[in-house]
Amino acid sequence: MGKPENSGHSRWLQSQLDADKVAIHDIARIVSVHKGRYVVNNGRVEVFAELLGNFFYSANSAVDLPTTGDWVYADFYDDDTHAIIHGVIPRKTLLKRKTAGKLVDFQLIAANIDVAFILQSADYNFNPRRLERYLVMVNESGITPVILLSKCDLIPQNEVEKITEGILAVAPQVTVRAFSNLSGENVDVIKASLLHGQTYCLLGSSGVGKTTLLNNLLGNAQFETQSVSKKQSKGRHTTTSRELTRLENGAMLIDTPGMRELGNMSVDAGIDETFSEILNLSRNCQFGNCSHINEKGCAILSAIADGELSAQRYKNYIKMKKESAFNEMSYADKRKKDKDFGKLIKSVIKSKKR
Ligand SMILES: Nc1nc2c(ncn2[C@@H]2O[C@H](COP(=O)(O)OP(=O)(O)O)[C@@H](O)[C@H]2O)c(=O)[nH]1
Ligand SMILES: [Mg+2]
Ligand SMILES: [Zn+2]
């Protein structure tokens, strides 16, 4: 079998490309984002890039702008020393959350992730409700979650097993691995699971061991990885929040800073997938419009009464459903106001021209 032309790009990416654009632009990947400036890699070099002005002004929301992991059309200038980004190639997946605080908008975390590692540490950090929140976000994006229980050197083996069972109770379909950066336990197993051409990300609270794991996965191969050649990597060592790193076997990994707040907005599908047993139970409720709060014949409430469903898990399910719907409504409101405001501006400009 011959290699397809322009190989190096996956079949998926090839299928997303626009032939007219490929004819005039390079294809590059966003390695990191720094306040409106980007670092992009086109397979030859890794340089700073800016958005084409038009592109920026035609963006309707945060979701339209590039983020780490995005594939983009870009032009490289002056001996490949900088680049201009012309457009984002349709994404396979997009990991996003509601921005922290009162502002109702999406914040992009990363694009084109295949597998998300959700880390919780075996000591103080383990929290099934928070885990559910991460799972909702990851499931909503269509990304495969893998749960990593870090720092298992800090607790006895039987405790590790207990926590692992607890995780499987809330995420029966998900792969769970306990590991330790310190003793090295299972780090090789995680490393062996990383495939060439796939993109992974590390999620979890600050301090759970994400960056240490990344360094362990890089091992002493750090200087052999393709995208970190020193000469080319001008933007590389400035402080950055999310950065795409290439491992020696060609797997890509994005480390993220800990997120203190994991707000949800429009994540109904992610909630249903994460709490699939609750969705299944709801099919047996007496009333089709059951809100599962106080109705007679509610299959969910009776499962809780029978001890088949954890009341904590149910509470988190209801809480996230409400939060997702509420934020979705506020977002729709805000979008409408922004749109009306845009129209107003346009009409003012028009009337001035007249
Ligand atoms: N005991 C123990 N400490 C760890 C382990 N992994 C990381 N740490 C420590 O936890 C702290 C936070 O690690 P870091 O990788 O920066 O966490 P991040 O915020 O998730 O990136 C550091 O002091 C690490 O040395 C581990 O497996 N076992
Ligand atoms: Mg870190
Ligand atoms: Zn019900």
C-alpha cells in the first residue's frame, strides 16, 4: 500500500480539508495560546502567529477562535519566522467549560482531543462529585475519558482498591488506573497506552501531579521530541497555560492548569451519558414529565429509597441539570442582547452614512 500524498496528517484530518484552501495555505496546529497570540507548528517550524484581522472580526463567539490543539490554515512569512492564521479546520472534538465567575460564555480548553485523562489524587483530593463534573464535560465533547488516581504511594494498597471500586461505581464504563509518579507504579502502563497520532490531555485540580506525569512520560526523550527543537521554539518557554507536547512515539499531550471552578452550560448530553443509569431509571417513572423531585411513582426516587442509587449522586445529577439549563438560558439571553446591540450599531452607522 502506498502512502497517501501529504501523509503525516491523519485520514480524519485529510477528510476535513478544503482543497481550495490547501492550495494556498499551509496546515498547522496550534501549540499554545498567549493572550491573542498563538504558537503554531506546521511540521517544519514552530513560530508565533497572529489571526488574520478579518477572521477576528467575523468571529461570533469565543468558540469560533482557535485554541490549543486546533488545526488551522496559516501562511508562513519571512523564512518561516512568523505566521498568519486564516481559518480553523473543523474540529473533531472541542473541550470547553463555562467561564469562571459571573460571565456567561464558553472558555475553550483544547480542541481535537481523543482521550482525556482525569486525575484525582489518592490522598485529600479524591472526590466523586467533582469527578462526575469532569466526566460530564469530557463526555459532552465526545472525548474518551480515562480516570487516573495519582499519588497512590501515599496510601496503603487496600485503600487504593477501595477508591478504585468507588470510582467504578460512578463510572462503570471508564478505564481507571492508579499510579504513582514517585514510585513509578503504572506509569509505564499509561505510557504504553499512548498511541501515535492521537491527542491526549491531562485534567484535574492543581497539585494532583499532571505536570510531573507529563515529565515522566517525556522521560529523557525530551530533546528528541520533534516540536521542541530549541532553535525553533521561540515562544516555548514563556509561561503558558496549555501547551501541546509531542512524545517520542508521536502521541500528543496537552497539560492544563488546574481549574478551580468547573461550570457547566449546555451539557445535557454529557450529563445523560455520565449518569446513564439515572436516565435508564427515568424511563420507568409513572409520569412522562416526571421531574424526579417529589412525584409519585418516580423510579429514581424509589431506587434511592431502596438503596440502589446513591442520594449524593442523584443530588449532583439534579444540580448539574439545573445549572446547565440555567446557564444555557442566560447565554441565549446574552447572545440575543449582543446581536441586538450589533444591529443597533449597524443601523447607527448606516444612518450616519445617509
Ligand atoms: N507523593 C507523591 N507526590 C507527587 C506525585 N506526583 C506529583 N507529586 C507532587 O505533587 C506536587 C504537585 O505536582 P504537579 O505535577 O506540579 O501537579 P499539577 O498541578 O497537577 O501539575 C509536586 O510537589 C509533586 O512533586 C506522586 O505520584 N506521589
Ligand atoms: Mg501543572
Ligand atoms: Zn421520576
